[in-house]
Amino acid sequence: MTPATIFSFTNMAAMLMWLLMVFLPKWKVSRFLMQHKVVPILLSLVYMVFIIKSILIAGMMDFGSLESVMQLFTEENAVLAGWVHYLAFDLLIGMWIIKENEHIGIPHIILSLCLVCTFMLGPVGFLLFTIIRKIKA
């Protein structure tokens, strides 16, 4: 499979998981996928493969300066790995938000806003949930 195909597959898998989390969070399939972190684990495996490919092609990664990090994102395998990294971790944060809300009870419509922000803007959704959680407490 090409990196472009893997990119499409990982995006689709993440999008389907986000749709389940926002629209069907209590469905037994959604609960199973969230409890066992199925999609993030699969994404992590893809990440590992493409990080290794990137290291084999371009050598060890240098995160010591902005310029060196920018250089990393010129290698296709590293870009794909970076994108899958975002997909996996944003999903994990979304799953954590849902789990935390079991104890808090934020209405689902508001929680959905946090989830959509996490999906689209990662840390912004996490911050929004954290603020709402503090206000609710």
C-alpha cells in the first residue's frame, strides 16, 4: 500500500470512530472500541511502521530546532507518521473525555462540542472540556 492509501485508510478509521463517539457513544460497539482502544492501537501500529520507514530512509530524527523539525516534514513517511500520531492521540483524548464525563454528567450536546473541537483542534477541545469540567464542579 502506498502512503497515500494508508493516509486515506487512517483518516477513514479515525473519522468513523469520532462519529461513533459523538453520535453513538453508548452503543455496545462504540463502548467496546473505546474500552479496548481498538482504533488508537491500530493507528499506533501504522505510526510505528512509518516512523521506522522514515528513520531507515532519512536517518535518525532531530527535534532540536524548529528548522530540523521542519526538515522532518519533507519526508513522506515522516509526514504520514506525524499525521497518524495526531489522529491516535486526539482519539485517545476524546475517549478520555467521554470516560471522565461518566463521573461528571456534562450534557451530551455540550460534550459533543468538546469532542468536535478535540477532533478538529486537539488541545482546544481538551482545554474546553477541562474548563467546563471545572465550572461544573
